[in-house]
Amino acid sequence: MELADEQELDLVEISPNASPPVCKIIDYKKFVYEQKKREKVMKSKATKVIIKEIRFGPNTDDHDYEFKKKHAEKFLKDGAKLKAYVFFKGRSIIYKDQGEILLLKLAQELEELGKVEQMPKLEGKRMIMFIAPKKK
């Protein structure tokens, strides 16, 4: 502490759990500033996962399917995850096999752009499937 006072700096405890505790004589404000700067850089390097959704009905027409498939291709090319789901309204839940066929067909056609992360799974009134983009 005397050395720190002589140099007009602060005595900072670096790792308190070590035996003996490790301390450094540094300018505390500068230390905190650099620590925040390091955290900011680490945060900016972290990848942000974007999830795009595409909704189908159990009896989606071919033209509508193709239109939505083009959007799905664009999302996967941009590097976003795709959440494709079939929404069952009212009594249309009896067509859950058609919904699963639709999602599997989509997965098969998007095979070169992305890989299926989660196979079609029924959750309430929705049958959901996730597709992750392939790395370039």
C-alpha cells in the first residue's frame, strides 16, 4: 500500500481466491476502462442468431408453397435460422400427416442450403421444424 501511495496509484486485488491474494499497483480508473473495452469487443464478436418464421396451412397450395420456399431460400442464404411451421385451425388438426409431409418436402428441397436442426414436432396447434443454414 505504501508503494502504491508513493507512485500515486491504486493497489488493485486481481484474484482474491488465490493464496496469497494477487494484487497489482495500477491506475484503477484506467483498469476499469480497459476491462469495459474488452467486454465490449467480446460482445461485438459474439454471433447473433436471427430466426425467421414461415407459416403454412395444412392444405397450402403449390403456388403458395413455392412462393414461401423462395423466401426460405433467401433467409438461409442470408445466414438466418428458419422456423417453418404448419398452423392447424379448428378441425384441420385431422390433417397433421399432410402438415408433416409438407414440412419434410420443404426440408428435402432446402437440403443444399441448410440442415434440419429439429424434425417436425407437434406442439399444440402447430407442427414446428427448425432448419439451420449450412456454413459457407
